[in-house]
Amino acid sequence: MSSIPFASRITRLPRAYDLDRGAEAIAFVPELTGQMRDLIIGAGGSAPYLHGLLGREAAWITPTLNDPEAALSNELTRIDGLGPDTLTRTLNAELRRAKCRVALLSGLCDLAGVWSLHEVTGALSDLADHATHAALRAHVAHEIERGKLPGQTQDDVESCAGMVALAMGKHGAGELNYSSDIDLICLFDETRFDPVDRMDARAGFIRATRKAMASLSELTADGYVFRTDLRLRPDPSVTPVCFAMDAAERYYESVGRTWERAAYIKARAAAGDKVAGQQFLDSLTPFVWRKHLDFAAIQETHDMRLKIRKHKGLGGGLKLEGHNIKLGLGGIREIEFFAQTRQLIAGGRDKDLRMRGTCDALKGLADKSWIKDDICDLLTADYTAHREVEHRLQMLRDQQTHSLPSSPEEFDRLAHLMGVDTDAMRRDIMKRCARVHEVTEGFFAPTEIQAPEIVQSEELHAITSRWHSYPALRSTRAQKIFERIKHTILVRLQAHDRPLEVAANLDGFLRGLPAGVQLFALFEANPQLIDLILDIVATAPHLGRYLSRNSGVLDAVIGGAFFAPWPGRAALRIELTETLAKAGDYEEALDSSRRWAKEWHFRIGVHQLRGLISADEAGQQYCDLASASIAALYEVVVDAFAKKHGTPPGRGALILGMGSLGAGRLTAASDLDMIVIYDADNVEYSDGNRPLHSRAYYARLTQAMITAVTAQTAQGRLYEVDMRLRPSGKQGPVATSFGSFMSYQENEAWVWEHLALTRASVVVGALDLAETVEQFRINLLQARNDEATIRFETSEMRKRLAEAKPGSMWDPKSGAGRMMDIELVAEAAALIAGCPSQDVYTQLQSGRDLGWFTQHEHDVLRSTYQLTWRLQSAARLLTGDRLDPTTIGTDGRAFLMQSTQSDNIESLSIQIEQACGEAADVLETVLARPTASP
């Protein structure tokens, strides 16, 4: 509500095209003076429809202009007061009176610039909401009174017995134009009725819908309220005007099309049972908003644009006479499609882009860098100007027209209503349409440059000729998109030094793709991704194969934060926790965890491949990712398990990361070593509906967690898990009580098990228990003072490892003086020194601080470990398994050289042999050195 007088808010005025009609208009309201008088003369003298409204509602409009916002609110309240017992004739008449009043009020506020476009369209949309609800409520109430809606009573009238009218299109977005019809989809909540009564209820709702639409749209002596269109419902030629929500949901899930997805961007529960309507809209979220970046929507929307133009006969060049400002070239619909298509592309991953309004959508897309700010400003301004022209066209005679005049006289009338010069108006409209067309056409159908044919060698042709036989290119649609990007692929492929080698690796990538439409559309819209794919398959075929199985991870590259700084373990856990909280059920949460982790896993690999992070940083990031994934998923598993069997008894449980996970150093292909420790704290049973003995509870909870991590869902497996480091190994229970864990470690554990504990770290679990377990671990390590035993057992273990895993030249992990060998002695040093750190470099330093290593020995072991770790990290990224430099290709070898800071394979081979040989000698010397006297 504004305290500023109406006259002071006027920013523009129409001019009277017909001065005599203008004089008649002001005669209806002679008490108005100044600019308000000019407004009435201009409106009534140019728009016959407004002239008529002034004649009908002169007594009402004069006082309401002092406060138009309050007048609108009062009129909507008056509609709401038309109770369900109102006679149909009275209801229809009062709704039409409200329409006349709001149309006159909004028209004058629009022409005077008192209300913005958003306020004008909002007022019209609010009127449509209230009028539709009043009509539905009255006719549903009549069906209830007649007993035609089984089980429903007068208490159900206000919610329309579970029936809802979904506002679609401009109505849904709150953007109704001046003479819009309203697009509605009418549904009812079948769950409110017993199955045997649903057909009777369906018939009752169909009758109520037809009568309600008649109340709104029939032309009587009082006019009409809104023309209604129910044809946006599923398959309107064969479906009733109102049907069950369940049937509608099944339709969209099975055969829903892209245009229907676009339509539901603006959908809103506008009348009837809005709660049930919103629940239905929520159920359609997976249909409307795809989880992946849906670039295939570009071509589908473009095809729809062309069909509309053809159907409406709107093809050809731009000519103002008769030009359709909505559907024609450079018109309103072009801007709406431009915004909606980008929303469909990215809105599945970013809920901030799911707004209904066109201008809001443009602003959101600019804020998220999907479009440039200047494009946003241009299209927003042109959209607003187009809509104002559309409103003036419809104000003239209350016609649902979007076509510009065909005669000079009518162009003059339109210009007078807009308060501008005719020639200037024509120039402005022409410029806007041309500008909008240039921007939108460049997005949907960029100009194709005839590219010269690529000359392929016989060997290259042998590779590329078989691509169309692969599963990803089975469909005609995929083939069409691929043909459009094939030239770009071949050009960039041949720009490589070794195109045949890269083509062979790309061939493996394409062969492994299960489908191609979405990915090829992504490449077409983002050609820079083709370079990334070629780099990946040329350098790291293993990562390329991973990508072909999980091509959805490429969405993250387009998302904007792909090259942002690493967020850290805590932030990752929060992000995944929020992601899992949005999952609809347990299975969806498992899929979400895998989808999320794959994107981050891919990011780490690309960053390492591009030299943006070192091997040590990659190792820490892979560990952060694994820890965050396990921690967030553990909470989901515990919550689901607790619903059946009660909350964890006692102090709860924790997951202890062992090996590389505990040490904070994983590769692209690592599995996870874990053990589960719980403390029932003398509580025998859980407290759920199906209580379990504490030991059984934690054993089954652990098994549920293992399954959650390792199960092969639709999105694959999260991680492989190894639980063999638990007390008593495979023979022991999968979950160990804290009491048993302490007793075992203090009285039964072998030295190697205490060595393993030097790398143990809590991943997730009850905080109090985690602190207790960590303190026990530290106390246990610091209590060992039998250096001779530790030396001896470590030496024996080295011998057993050498026999079991002798290693090879290019195996950085197994063999004398290599990773496992150095890690083992670092653990021994930490155990003797009582060092609590799980980091291998810190453990080596603890041996130096203790005097167990000389400075030279320490430096040899540290530098050798760095070299072998870099080799291991690179090898797992390149191949996922053992390294053979002769098979990884030229780019792979170059990456290997970059990772290990070597000049060539030969020098690297010599460097590894010398470094590992020297490290092995150091380890022999250290372990053979006499134990210092206590």
C-alpha cells in the first residue's frame, strides 16, 4: 500500500487518438483533474475497451485511484467472500464485476507507469487465482451436497475435496498479460477416496471442472472472467478435464516430453487443494529437473520453436505489419524459451535456477554465469518492452491478440495509447525484435560455417569408420548430434602430435559409452570439453575408461567451481550431507553418494593430470574425499538402521581408517581399509521396534555400512572395502567391542598389528568414543619399549613381504627399498618413538629425532618414498593397475616424467633402481644396528 497520491506517481501518459471518445470518457469521471484527467482522456480516447469499462465502473474507479493497491486487495477479498453457498448466477456476475474492476484499475496503473510490469501482471494473476478458487469451490461444494464425492463433507469444501488447479504458463509465473486466457491442469488427489469410490469421485470432479470453467469463461451480458484452456494436460484428446494425480505422474514418468518439462517450470498450485497440488509438483521434480546437465534440451526446444513458427505461419523475414510480438521472430516466446532451456540444462543441479518468472530466470542465470550480464540486461529490457506493447494491443479491444496492427491508422492508435510517436515506436519494435532474434537464434541455431572435409589417413579412417557401430550411436538422434561435432573432434584430434595414438584411445572411450545423446549435446554446447576429453584419453586411458562409464561427471566441469581451490574434508562432508538429505529414500541416497563422489574423484584426477596439484596433494584429496564420503553415508546408514532397531545402544560406534586411508594418502584406484569399534556400555539391547542384542546390533549395522559402500547400484560402487585388519582378521567379528579391542591389543596382538595401529585414524563416529579410542591408541603406542622385539619382528615381516611380493622394476609399492618397505620401517620408528602421527614423513622424522636414523638415512628414505609415491600415484591414475611404460603411450609417459621430475624413461628407470637400492641398504643397516642400551 502506497502513501503517495496516485497523481504524484504518474510517470507517463497516453494520448487520445479519438478526442471525442476521450471527452466522453472524462465525462464519466468529471471530478478528476490535472494528470489524472489526461490519463482518462488518453485511455478512453485510444482504447475502446477501456472506454467501456470507464462507463461501467466510473463510480467505483474514482475513489479507488487514491490507493490502487488497497482497491485490488479489497476486490480479491470480496471474491473470497463469495462462499460455496452463493448461487451460480450471483457467483458468475460477481466474478465478472471483479474482472472489470481489476482490468480497469490495472490498465490505468499500467498506462500511467504507477505500477511496474511485474505489478500489473501480478495483479491480473492474483485475480485469476482467486476467481478460479471461488469457481472450483462453489461447484465442488455442489457435488458434495449431492453426495457425488464419496466420503467428503462440508469440512472438505475449502480444500475442494482434494482437487487442485495447476496454473501453467504465464499464469503460473504470475505474468498474465492484459487479455490472457489461463492455462490450467485440473487434478484430484485419489488417495482421499477408497479405491471402490474413485471412479465416482472422478465423475464428480469432471462435472465440477466443466461447470467451474463455464463460470469463468462463458460470455454473458456481464462479459467473461477469463478464457480457460485445459489442453496442457496429458494427452488432452483422450483424457478427461480432471483426473487423478497418480495417473498424471505415471504419464510424465513414462512418456513426458521436453515441452512438458518446460511447461512445468512455471507450474504452480493456484486454486483448490494447494497442499496436495504442491506435493504433486514435488513428485515431478525428477521429471522436470534432470540430475545431469541437459544440453539435449537445446535441440529439442529449437525443434519446438520451428514447429510453432510453421504451424502459425510465422516464418520468413521481419515485417512489422501483422507481426506476432509473442510467437514471431524476435518475440516474447523467444526470450522465454531462451531462459527456460537454460533452466532445463542447469536447474537439475542448481535449485537456485528453478524460478518461474522470465526476468527472474534471466537474473538467476546471469548470477550463476550461465549468461553474460549484458545479455541479461538486454533481454530483460526487451522482454519488458515487448510485454508492454502486448498489453496495449490487448487493451484496445480486449482481444487475445499478439499481432501488431496491419494498417497505419491502427499503428497510430497503438502509439497514442503508448504515449509515443508512431515512427519512433515502429523503429524501437523493429530494433528489439532484430536484437532478440540475433541473441536467441545464436543460442538455438548458431550459424554453421561450411568446414572443409578432413582428409583422414587409411589408418585413422579404419578407426573412425567403426564409431557408428557403438552403443552410444545407436539412435538416430545421437547420430545427428555426433555428425555435427565430428568435424571438430577430427580437427582437434589431428592437431595432436600422435593423432593415431589419441584416436585409438578415443575409440576406447566411445566404445565404452552406454549412451550418447546427452554427452554429445554437452560437447556441442561446450566445445572446450572435446579438448579435455582428448587430453584425458591421450594421457590417462584408465581415467578415460572411467569417464566413459561415468560421463555424467563432466557436468561438474561446466558447473563453474571445477577449478576452484580444494574445499577440504569438513566442507566436503557438509556438502555431501546436504546432498543426501535431499534424497527421497535410502536407495536414492546411495545413488546420490556415488554420483557426488564420482564428480569429485574425476576433478582430482583432472587436476593431477593437468599439473595443478602434486602427487602428495592428490593423495590427501583422495583421502579427504573418501573420508567425507564414508562419514556422510555412515549417518544415513545409522538413521535407516535405527528406524528398525532403535538408536545405537551405549556410546555408539566408530569407523577406524587403517592403512593408506588412516595415513591420509590414497591413489585414484585405492580401496579402503577399515575396522568398526563399538561400546555398548553395558546396554544389552537396542530400544527400537525390533530390538537387537548389542553385539548383533553392531554386527548388522557394520554389515549394512559395508553394503552401502560396496553395493553395485545404478550409479556403480562407492568404494571397495577391506576389513581384514580387524582383531583376529577374517575369523573375528566384523564389529569389535571396545573392551575386546583393548584386551586384544594389550594381550594378544602381534607386533605387526601394533605397527598397523600407527596409521589408524578415526573417520567417523561418536565423538566421545572417538576421543577414548584415540587416547587408547596413543597410550598403547607409547607403552611399547621393547625396541629389540620391534626390530626383530619388523625384519621378519620384511622377509615375508619380500617372498610374497617381490615386486618388479616398475612396481613402486612392492620390493626392497620401495613404498611398503619404507612404510613398514617408518611404522616401526613411530612405535619405538611413541609417535602418534599417522603420516609417513612425520613417522620417519620421529625415527630421526629418536636417533634411530642418521640424517643421511632419513633423507634417503624420505626422498625415495617421495619418488616411489609419485610413481605410484601417477601409475594408478594412468592405468588403474600395474605400470608398463611401453604401453601407456607418449602422452602418458610425458605425464610420468612430469610427475617424477625426470627427463626420460631411461633416466627414471636408473633413478628408481639407484634410489630403491640405496633405501634398501639403509633399511638393512637400521634394522641390523645394535639396540641402544636402556
